[in-house]
Amino acid sequence: MQDFSQLHAIFDRTKSYIDRFMGIIQPIIDAAQDEHTRLYYHHILEEEEQRMGRLQELVPHLETLSAEKKTDQLSDRELSQLLSDINLERFGLHNFREHLELSLYEFRDDETRQTLDGMREKTHTDYLQVKDIMAKLSERFSDVYTDLTDHDEGHDVHQVDHLKASANAPQGVASVITHTATPAPGKKGLTVGSLKGLK
Amino acid sequence: MQDFSQLHAIFDRTKSYIDRFMGIIQPIIDAAQDEHTRLYYHHILEEEEQRMGRLQELVPHLETLSAEKKTDQLSDRELSQLLSDINLERFGLHNFREHLELSLYEFRDDETRQTLDGMREKTHTDYLQVKDIMAKLSERFSDVYTDLTDHDEGHDVHQVDHLKASANAPQGVASVITHTATPAPGKKGLTVGSLKGLK
């Protein structure tokens, strides 16, 4: 039961991270000067939108299961389905980590870079925890679920510190964007809205 | 029943496209001179690997259903699950189309560009066909399945001709790679294997 509460907390957190990430990336799409940049970030955002759609079903489901302690009442087929859904979101966390790492190469300002890297670090921890929980659950329910194929091992690129590697990346479109949360009085900050004129 | 045969043909084709795409992209990862390029193509390939893993289960399942005309025997829950799996692969086709389009910006040689664009065109047609079939099926089985959220509409970037837009993209790492299928006699072509020395 505790496993499902932990999973609920993790997937609820990643939902709020998706929102935050979208807020950071959308201005890049709006300000993009070429089709490649626009397609690249649009693509990343669209994949996160799809993930959000799936999480909007999974998170309440996990919440109900945890709150009402209903997992014992699940049929084999329901349990198998649930584990398969969680496994898909395990990959989702892994892919999100890479979306965050890729985005580090776009931004030069410390604040955004720290936000992205903070989400990356927590997302990686969450991913590893889901991996552990899934290993435990698939052992416990080995009669209904065994698929634990991994696609994340043996790749050197997963060991790279992309915050460091991206420190000297060339300036991208993000260089023309300033996130002004609290503009100085009487001075209009450059906001997402005002950036649309750059297109 | 015909719908499931068509779906089987589409997902079987996309499996062979994934193999072809991987053969084109892996040399880019092997020859990448910087961490960003390596991460970028590694990420795309990893997502396609995950899709391949799912298709390796779905394709034989669809084949059995079509061959043994078993769809009428599926329980509501099994049918709902099947439609949900097919819907996930509908997004998979859409995302693959964008992976192909993004890759067009890497390659300058006509042969590879035509191969990528050919797969892109057929993948888009397949995507639209799966969308049509899903609309039909979810109407027919509206008591068990209704989720047909779309994430692909209202985006101008989907209307862009990326073959044209990428024609003058700057030379990337692909410029150092030559695919020599049939090297001239006595002359050793630059192959994927020989590229590893470039790292």
C-alpha cells in the first residue's frame, strides 16, 4: 500500500514539473526564428502534453487505491494493467529527465538553468525510486506481471553531467528572452506575451 | 475485423521503419563530437526503442486477433485495453513523424533525405489512418472506450514542409558520414564500423 502512496506522490510531483517546464519552453517556441528550433521544442512539449494526459488518469487512480486501500481487491487483469501503466510512466520520467537535460543547452541564465537542473535531479531520483518499486511489485505479483525490460543501461550519455557540459553552449533563441516575474515599478518587463512580437 | 488487419499492417510497417531509422541515426551518435548532439540523437533513438518494445507485443496480438477473428470474444475490459494500447501507438506514429522531420535537418545527402522523407510521408498517412480507425472503433465500442483526446491540432508547425525548410540547414555531424552500401572493388568504404575511430 505504501508503494502506491509513494507512486502517487512521485507522479503528482512530475505533473507540477511538466507545468513548470512548459512555462519555460513555450516562450522559446514563440520566439523561434527558424523551423528547426520551433519543431524541436514543439516536439518536446507535445510529448510532455501526451504524458500529462496519461498522468491525469493515473494520478487520481493511484490516489483512490492508496486512500481506500483497494489494491487487494484488484483482479489479476486490473493489477497487470496498473503495473503496465506505471511502467510506461517509468519510461516517461526517464524521457522527461532527458528533455530537461536537452533544454539546459538552450539557456544561459543561471536562474533558469538551476530550475531545470533541480527538476532534472529530482526527476532522476523519482525515476530510480519507481524502478525500485516496480522491481518489488513485479516480484510480488510475478504471476500477473513480469515485463521489466530496461532501455536505460549501458549508455555512457546517462553518466554525463549536462549542467557542466552545457555551460559553454552557444547562445540560442533563449538569449532574447528575459523572464521578468516582478518588473520594476513603471518599467514593463519583457514577458512571454510581449515576446510574441518577435516572431 | 478488417480494421484490426489494417492496424496490424500499419504497425508491422512502422516496426521495419524503426529498424531502418536506427540504422541511419546510430552512426550520428557514434560520430558525435559534443555531448549535446550525442544526447539529442540518443534520446530520439531511446524513445523509438521503447516504442519498438511496445510494438513487439502489440503486433503479434493484432495478428492473432485478425487471423482467428477473435475480437468478438474479447471482454469489455480487454477491448478497452486494446483500444488504449492502439491509441498510445497512434501518438507513437505522430512522434515518429517528428523524429523523422527533425532528422532531415541533420542530413545533406539526397539519398538519406529521400529515405527519411519517404518514411515521414508514409508514417503521416498511417497516422491519419489509425486516427480514422480509432474514431470508428471508439464510436462502435463507445460503452467501453471514449478517450480520443488529440494533441496534434492547431499547431502551425505540423503544416511546414520540413524537407524544404531543412534544405539549407548548416552541415551537422552527418557530413562526415558516408553510407557506402556497395564499395567500389578494392576500395574500402567508410562504414558505420569505421566511423567509430572518429570519436
